[in-house]
Amino acid sequence: MSPTLTDSLLAATDRCVMCGQCLPHCPSYQLWHNEADSPRGRIALLQALGHGQLAAGPGMLRHLDRCLGCLACERMCPSLVEYGQILDQGRALLHPTHPPARPVQQLLDSVSDLPGMARQASMLRLYQRSGLQRLARRSGALKVLGLAEQEAALPPIPKATKLASHYPALGEAHGRVALFTGCVGQIFDGAVHQAAIAVLTRLGFAVTIPTSQGCCGALHQHNGEPEQAAALARRNIDSFSDVDAVIGCATGCGAQLHQYQGLYGEGLKAPFFDVAEFIIRHWPGDLPLHPVPQRALYHLPCSQRNVLRQPDSTAQLLAPIPELALSPLPGNDSCCGAAGSFLLSQPEAAAALREPKLAAIAKAQPDVLLSSNTSCALHLRQGLLAQGIAIPVRHPIELLAEALLQGEQGIAP
């Protein structure tokens, strides 16, 4: 056990006065109603571990694994306890003897190797579209191999999107920004990135996409691998230079990029902005938009609400669109259950936390569901598909691009 890490962990837990005001806001406590599955309970467990009063047994580890890391507790804590830091350090302390579950470790290994991940995605897309998936499911082979549950959770893999390294500003130039594309986002968010580029260039910003960038490191940071997370951060810090701003579309990645300075002692060389925040700041009041006569519900990811602290950005971003009826998804103050890798490590709990969201969507029957977090969007989309609900899940920037460029040759830059 590292004395430095232990002292740091104990110093962070000392701020907690155990008032319990976090309990009503904690999704895992609401799910299991167990004190040990609350932020206060987990802090007490780690304090006991750090003082040598408790060993890291299966029970304690289970309670730590059940935390989603949504940080709803940290947002409302009157003592300003840095619970996210405590959880990360606790998991790092226990990592040598309690590594992440196998599906999570596979994900961590994949996102560290983007070319390898792209090859895997291509193979999985072929598997899904060639008929092999239907054959594998009907044959029962997946159950025999113990892969049925994991395979059923596999989202549809979209066609790979090839982006250029640079896009010039259209019209009067106002600056040069870099777009962060991440790891999983490079597979699933191609249309989102195209929409962001289309809007940014139309607003007069040249967009560069460094090929040297990679995973933001959030998954490693929150799963007990801070050294690997720091190495990934270093790569991104070195990749983004000579720009006025770094723009991200996925709020989960954005939350991690936003915290580089505090976590690793050095931040990005240019200020980071979530794409909605940046466009809101630079939106010209007289830019015409086409009507989008749709009813849209917007999901508010925990990363957007509790870390970036931008709960109103989606509504502000889409407010100028004529004829768009926009409403918040009921229950936006609670986690959907995706929580990065939580949906892989705790699939039953993730599904239980998602269920109220799906019920609210099914009741409202919107034309589209919006979410700015890649993991949340995949989780919600998969749940809707499983229930046979044909409601598309899109990023808010896609709707803005549609309103801005309607009638033109698509929204691809």
C-alpha cells in the first residue's frame, strides 16, 4: 500500500462530516437502500481501510464497484467533499488486488489502442450486417460460450466516418479551433462530429483535427489506472496547440479534459469548451435557421450537470430553432445508469436505473431524444431498441446543423 496515496486519500475523506445529505441524491443508494452503497458509507469504508481497521474483502469491494461516479453527491455537498477524487484514489489503491471486471478491462485496453479499436469495430460491423449475428443468436452458441448477455448489449456499429485534418472557415474568419474526437466517439459519433464541423465553420471558425489525439483517459482515471490516464492526458496536451480553443462534443470526455489541470498538474494549452457552450458564446443573433417542426426531449448527462455545471446549455443551444418543441426528459436530475463503464460492470443495475427514463420516453413519444454524452446515448438507444421503441437518439448539435443547413448537400463538411 502506497503511504503517499493512503495519506492523500485520508486527507480527502477528513472533510466529510457524515451529515448524510448526499443520500437522497445517490442513485445506488436509491436502488439498494444500503448505507454502504451511499457516498457517506463508501467514505467510511475507505477511512477504515486507510487506518488499517478493515481489509479489502469482497463485501467492501462490491460496494465500491456499485458506485456510478455520477457526482450528484459532490454537486450538493455542503462541506464541498471531493468525492470523485476519493473514489478514484480508493480504486487506484485497490487496483493491484482488485482489477476491473473483465469487460471493463477489455474496454480500457481497446480505447488505449485506437487503430486496434477501429479494426475491431469494422469486424463487429461486418458480423452484424453479414447475417452472422442472426446465425450466432439462433444457434445458441453465444449461450454456450457465456457471451449471450455481452453480445446482446452490443450496439449497432455505424459505418466508419473519415474526417479530414483541417476544415477552413466559411465567410469571415473568427478564429481556429481544434475538435476533440476521443476514442469511442471516433466509432459512434461520426455524424455528431460532422455536424459540429459544419456549424463551427459556418460561424467562421477553421477546424483542425489532430491525428495524434486519443482517448481522454476518463475510463482509466475512474477505474483505478491514474498513471495510464495521465499518459493519455499527456498525449492530448501535446496534440492540441496553436488554436484558440479545444472543442468537445461528448460531455463525458469534456468533463475529463476540463479537469486535466487539477488531476495532472497541467491542462490543455488552449481553453476547453463543450460544443454547445462555445456555439452559444459565438452565436450571431441574425443567423437564419430553418424550422424543425419536431417534438424533442433532451436528456441531461451527469457529466454535463455535475462536472461541467452546464445544465441549461442544450436548451440555450436549440432555443433559436423555429417550430422546435423542446422539453427536458423527466427525471433529468438522476443518472441513466450508463456512467461510462458502469453499464458493463453492473448491467442489471444500469438497466434498472435506465427503466424510468425509458418509461418517460415511451409515455411522451417524442420525435427525437437528445443526449450529449456518448455512453448515455448508446445506453438509452439500446434500451429503446430492446423495447421496440423507434425513437432516434441524436446529439443536440445534429439538430442545430439540420436547422442551419437544411436543403443543402447534407450536413457533412
